[in-house]
Amino acid sequence: MKAVVLSQPGAVGVERLPDPAPAPDGVVVAPDGCGICGTDIHIIDGEFVGTTYPIVPGHEFSGEIVAVGREVRELRVGDVVAVEPSIFCGRCHFCRRGRENLCENLDAIGVLRRDGGCAELVAVPAAKAFVLPEDLPRSWGPLIEPVSCAIHGFDLLSLRIGDHVLIYGAGTIGLILCSLAVHQAAGSVSVVDHNPARLAGAEAAGADHAVLSADELDRPERWEVVIDATGAPAAIQDGLRRVRRGGTFLVFGVADKEAVASFSPFRVYNDELRIIGSMAILHSFERARDVVRAGIIDGDALITTRVALDDYADAVSAFRGGDGLKIQVAPRA
């Protein structure tokens, strides 16, 4: 089979690899599409803690099952599935406390030690393959993973009806967060992005305001909920200033591991601010499938580019340049 291979940080190529076989409790999937996201960039640059090389990247993918292990009963060849990439040990302190996404022995398909979906074939545990409804467009399947991450973030937020929300970033994740906030009856949703080409997308996703700077917004009382979807320290610092007393700041974007942002500890104390993080997926994948199927997320608006495996390096360059929104690799193209 053909696959994208990261042999070491910064070294990206397309190679021929042996076809994988399913584990007794696993399946082999032929991906229809695999999304590129910021985590992939950190892996390419050697900035993601725990990644082992060589590795086939890609953790946002879906496709058709082409082989099943001998112990698998609930899935069959021909099923179209989306794959949850996070794999937990089930034994450690955090798994026993229901915080599996913080697993001390966490693995993740296409991220840490297991090869991912930027390949013509990929072997995955059957328990991580979720059958997609027939009426869901095949290209929308890879969106379920980022939507499931966003839903986990909202689980932590406990957003109340009528809360006013400010989101930094109008990329794919920012627009997904915007759509979820609108659907949860936020009092208003405002989106900030320094790329003017992305503001129209935020408005289409339901944002009441889409601006280049929060200084353009007339809300002196600030916001009950502020979310950073950029991972940029400057945006995080600016956003922390915008949280209303008693409000919540969600760090959702993936920052460089050495990045530092400044804030006022006194204000956190005096205003009883909550600063929380959201990492990956936790009991949210099936709900994300239903949210995508319900049309709460506009998949056609988010997917702006699909490329062949051989064009992976060019797709990464386009992602770095902020061109479009969700870029998908189509291994079977």
C-alpha cells in the first residue's frame, strides 16, 4: 500500500509499505479521507510529546472496512466507519477515575505510536470504529473527530443558555465551536480572527459578530465564556482580559509546549475566574457522529480542499499558510 511516512521530524515522504492485517479484535479500514490539523503540524515539526518515528500521520479519518479480525462480530466488510483515534489502557489512575483522555499510557492512531489514516489502508481496534449512517456524505466522516474534541470542550464548559461567548480563531475548530455555541442557545457568539478571509465563514456559522480584533466589539461588561482555538499566547493573553467576573476561559487550541502566556493571578482570585483546558476526546465520539448527521455542523462549508496522498507535503504547506479551512487527504483518489 501507499502511505505518507514521517521518518523523523521534518522528513515527510510517500512510501510503499506492507498491507496491514487486522488484529483478532480489529479491522482494516480503507480511508476515504483524512483531515490535516494543527496537531499534525506539531508532529511533523517534532513538537508533540510522545510521538515515535517513523509514523504514518492522520487521526481524523473515516472509510470502508475491507477486513475484519476473527473475534469481531459487530462489524463487517463494507461498513463505512469513522475511527476514534485515542486508545486508553483502562488500568491507570486516570482511566479508573473516568478521565481516560488523561491516560498515563495513552496511545493515539496517527499521533503517538500507531500508524494513522494518511494511507490506503490502516489497521484499527474494532472498538474504535463507529458505523456511519448511509445518508452521511462520505467526505464528512473525518469531521467527526474534531467535532468530538469540541464537544468534550463544551462538556467541561457547562455553557448556560444565554451566556455570551467570545471565540478566538475562525479556522475549522473555531467554526465548529461557534456552531455548537449557537446551537446551545448562547446569548451571543463573537469570533475574532486576524485573517479577514475567514470572517465570512464565522458569520455563516452563526456568529453575531466576526471581527479582526476584540477591541472592535462593544461589550464593556465582557463575556461569560471566552475560548481560545488558536494556541497563540498573544490571543490567550488578550482573551483572558475579556472574561467577565465569574466567567470561564477555555484553552482549546494546541500551543507549542514551551509557549508562555501571562495573566493576573489577583484577577483570577478576585473575579473567581475559571481557566480550564480541554484535551482530545472523552465519551464524545458517538455524540459527534449524531451532531454531524443532524447538520449542526456544515461539512461542505468546512471542507475546502481534498488532495491525493502524493500531494501531502503541498497540503501541509497550504495549511501552514492559512489557505482555506479543512484540508483532507483522499488516499483512495
